[in-house]
Amino acid sequence: MNRLHKGHHESEPQRGVPGFHDFKWAVRLLLLLSSGALAEVADSESAAVTETLPDPLAAGWRGQPVCVKLHETTEVRVLRCTFPPGVGHERHFHPRHFGYALAGGTMEILDQTGIRRVEITAGSYFSSEGIDWHEGLNVGDTVVQYLMIEPL
């Protein structure tokens, strides 16, 4: 009868393995601390990439600009980016932004997930909390043009 009603009690360390429970606790603590450190490294690597890459205005294509600044205040920056057929946008980062397609076409985008082909429709829009890096190329036969609105 006592076996069915036993309360929870601390288990004894295993015989022949001194400090077994202390070792398990230390390993758990080490894993917990290292996971936090790894997250900080990932964040700092992301920040380092952003600091070394140009923003969309500074990035161009083969030495030529593709974006122009239309408006800037202390609160917002507005860019117009134009990509004729065969023109791309070298590797760059984006801060938080909203994009609106003025003219559509076919773009190939390369980022950390690989290459994808995107059909853009005039009047379509998107928003992003930021992009660590990407690059693009107009692979269609029409001019692709965006407005990029970045809150500052």
C-alpha cells in the first residue's frame, strides 16, 4: 500500500558516478549560456553584414545608381528605384521599409534562401521589418520601378 502513495523525493546520485546530478546541472547551464551566446553572435554577425553593405540608395549596378532619393525628413525617406531589362541591384541591405511597384516585370532575387524569380505587378506592394542582404536582376523585357518608403 505504501508503494502507491509514495510522495516525490529527491533521488540519490547514482552509485559509482560521483556528482552525477551536479554534472547534469552543469551541462544544462553550459548549454543554456552557450545558446544565449550563439544568439548574440548571430545578431552581431547580422549587424556586421548590415554595417559593411550599402543601403539601397548607395547600392547601384555596375557603378551606376539605380535608386534616387525623392524625399527625406527626420521621419521618412522615399526612394524611386528603376531597373531596365538586364539591370540589377548589387548586394545591399534594407532597413524597415514599405515598397510599392510603379511598373512591373520579372526580377530574380538572390538572398540567404537562394535564387527566386518574382513576377511584379504594377500597383502591388509589400512591407518588411528589414533585410540583412539581397541582390536583384531584371530578367524580363520591361522596366521595373519601385517606390521604397523607409521610416527613419
